[in-house]
Amino acid sequence: MELLKNLEWRYATKKFDTTKKVSNEHLSKLKKAIQLSVSSYGLQLYKVLIVEDPKIRKQLLPVSWNQSQIIDASHLFVFCYHKNPTPEMIDIFIKQTADERQLDLERLNGYGDFIKQKIEEKSQEEKTSWLKSQTYLALGNLLNACAELKIDACPMEGFEAESYNEILNLNEEGLCAAVIAPIGYRHKEDNTQALPKVRKPIEKLFSVI
């Protein structure tokens, strides 16, 4: 199974080779993998920023615990969720669904109302947790796609979200940074690449009932 080989190959890269850049062709494939990610109701209530500008990444460095991957990687992916999804966002999704599946919009209006109701029923804390979790589904697709293309990545939660929101002007769009992932190519001096993976034994991880 090629996927398992890819997962064995990948690791959370601590040191990137600054001389190597991810090609536009591979970037397009990574974007497609993220676009095809599953999400609750299919809504994809998030946006992904790909930060290339070295000046912006230098600004992000101190609010990312000074982790060198932020500036050394080829690209920095920032997954951001919509803090307060609006009914209009649901309407756009329902309209797109009707158009792409060649359905009468009226047939889907009830489903749209159902989604709006379910979101409205959540407390703000529940809503934030739910919205943030959607970005991790997309992150998983990015990591798997990177591994298939032999591109290294490092998923990271060690950053100040509010500072990211300010530097990247996310507040203006009603967005909040949830998780980030620098991608690129491992440096030959990154000692962590040779370390064995440490994971729970399968018999400890799973129960069959």
C-alpha cells in the first residue's frame, strides 16, 4: 500500500533546505488535494493562505516561537476558519450544489435551512471547536499529498493566533488562524529525519467491540 510507505517516509521536518523550492506544478496538486478535503456538510468554512513573501514570514517568526521553519521552508500554509459563518455562506453553498448537480434550488432549500439551524444551535465555544476542527481535516490531506510528492512538511500549533490574525489581516475577513504547516524539502543536517517513529502499538490504539 503506497500510502503506508508515504506515511513511513514523512516526519515533522525541523530544518528545511532554504535553497529548494516547491514547484508551481506541485503547489497546484497540493491545492487540489486540500480542495477535495472532506468537511462537515461539505461547507469548507475555512480559507487557506499560502505565505511566500519573506517579509511577512519574518514578521510571523517571533509570534511562532521563533521556529526556523517559518522562514526557511519553501511555503507556509495557514489554515483559517470563519469565526461566525453567515446564512449567506450557506446559501452560496446550496446554490453551488444545485448548479453543479443540476438540481432545482427549491429542492435543496430545506437542507440549507437545516444546516443553518444546526449551526445556530451551537454555543460560541462549540461553534469555534467545530469550525477549527474542519481545518485539521484539510491539513491531513495536505500532509498526505506532500508525502506522496516527497515534499516535507511540519504541522504546527505553536504560534500566536491573534498575532497571525493581525499580521495577515484576517480579522477584516472574519477569519482566525487555526493551524499552520511549512512545506519544502528537508535539510541534510536535520537530525530528526533519522529518528524512528514513535507511535502507540496497534493493539493499544484499537479496540474491537
